[in-house]
Amino acid sequence: MHRNSYDNDVTVWSPQGRLHQVEYAMEAVKQGPATVGVQSKTHAVLVVLTRSSSELSSYLQKIKRIDQHCGISYSGLMSDARLLGRFMRTECLAWRWSCNESMPLSRLAMAVGDKLQTPTQYYGSRPYGVGLLMAGYDEKGPHIYQTCPSANYYECTAMAIGARSQSARTYLEKNLTKFEDCDLDQLIRHALRALRDCLRNQSELTTKNCSIGVVGKDLPFMIYDNEAVGPYLASIDTEGGAAQVRLAIKTQFYPI
């Protein structure tokens, strides 16, 4: 029987034991813009490539702030990412209301995993076609979590998802032992170098096509866009000048 006979609904298993609609959703993640997440002992960083639908339109924001202590970047369908972001904000607000503290990242990742699993269990629904990288800081330190349309989620030291992300993962694997002792500036430069490997030939990172999200101890989740990214892009080929980079940045803070 042809493969398409088994992909009419998410609850239909193929003879090989596969759910084709879940695989299609995971393929949507692979075709989205690349995003990279890395963490050290004190900070977690997200960087993402942004795209515009045409030369006349602005670039889409691919990093979203969820709460004071966490945020996400995504690859895949923007509509699904917005829905999941709204769900995560509600979960964080409910936790803060009942417990008077920030929601632990492990509990938030588990809640997102349960949310992602629900449409894979019922007839007439479809999986979420988006993959998330979640960066945050709680009482246990900084965290990076990856979520998949299959409802799996993983805690990572570093991760890259999206189009041509294998090149970024290769860079992250080669430099994995260096991340733990990095300060914030060094961590951002490592993330940008990994993201640069995801670009097409003859393409370069610019202040228009990438964004940075940072969070850490005594540092709420913040997003650097446009000109705020410039000093970091200028320094990714050098190791010096970290203090000058920090002084040159005009941060942009996005409230909930």
C-alpha cells in the first residue's frame, strides 16, 4: 500500500510503525531558520537567523521572551510557535501566582512536552510543526532545553536546530568543553560562529538577519536586535575586546 494511505491522520500507524504526520512536522522544523543555544556555568544564550518574506518587508522576530527568567527561539511554523509561547507564558504566570517564584525550567519543559503530545493522540488534530530551544536560569543554574514535534524534550549543553544546522552542531561538538567556563561575551561569540556555519554560500551575518537572547544570574532574559548585535558581529573573529563590546551595546528589553 502506498505511503500516503497512512498519512491521512496522525493516529494511523504505518506497517513499519511510523507516524508520517509527526515526521512531516519534524521536517518542517528542519526547513525553518537555524537557531543555536549554548550555556555556561552562569549564562544561557540563544542566537537565531531571521528571514523576511521579501525585500520590502521587515525581518520576523524569532526569539520570544516568556518570563523574566526564560525565553525561546524556534524553527518551523510561526503560528504554532506563537500558540506555544502564549501557553508557556500562562504556565509561568500561574506558577508565579501560586508559588510566588519563577517556574523551574524542568517543569516548564515537561508542560510543553505534554502540550505537544496531546495532538498526536486524537483523531482530527495535527502535530505542532515547530521545534523550540528554551533558555533560562533558575535556582539550579542556566538551562538549554530542546523540544520536538514528537513531544520529546531534552536538556542540552548546546544545541542547534533548523536548516543546515548540522554544520552548527559540528562546531558545537568541537568546542563543547570550552563553553562551561566562558563569560557572557565569549559564549555569544561561540554561538554566533556556530550560527555562521548555517548560512548559505556567500552569505554573511548582519545586524538585520540575526538576533540574540541572553539570560543568566542577576540578568533577566533580554533580546539584542539590529544595531545592538553589531559589536558582537564585529568581534566574532577576534578574542579580545570583550569589555569594549559590552560597553558598546545598547540593549533592547522586551516586556511580556
